[in-house]
Amino acid sequence: MTASWKPHALASPHADQISLRAGDTVVTTAEIQGVAVGSEGKVILANGFNWLRYRVRFADGTEVGDLDQRNIAPVGKTAKRLARANKRKS
């Protein structure tokens, strides 16, 4: 059985942050700890109050924590969901 993590009610993204959740698909936008730019992975942990950060498992099995909008970007269904959410806010 896998644990399901729910973000705390006070954890909400600032204007320049991305709001991801466990299971979302991302791609690296910068080289990080030996993971090449453009590598895809899945968010396995989303946490933080003031600084939203994510732990991501990449296709080769590498896990990297403390990632944010500076080094990952949403792709696929995740990107579409976030685009719809941003459109509703506008």
C-alpha cells in the first residue's frame, strides 16, 4: 500500500510557483544532480508552506528532492490541468 500525501490547507502557491501533486508528470528544465535537461519524471512527494517543493522519480529510477519551478516544468496532462486552472483564475 502506498501512502497518499495531501497538501496542507495553508500550502498554496505564490504567483511564480507551480502547484503540483503526487503523480503529476514533469520535465527537467536544468541539469540537476546528474539528471539531464529534458528528462521526464513523476512527482512522488509535494510539500512545503511558503516554498512549494517536490520530490521527483525519474525514468532511470533516480529520485531528486527539493525541486521547484526553477528546475522542473509540468508536461502532458499535468500541464493541461494547470493551464485550465490558470485560465479559470483569469
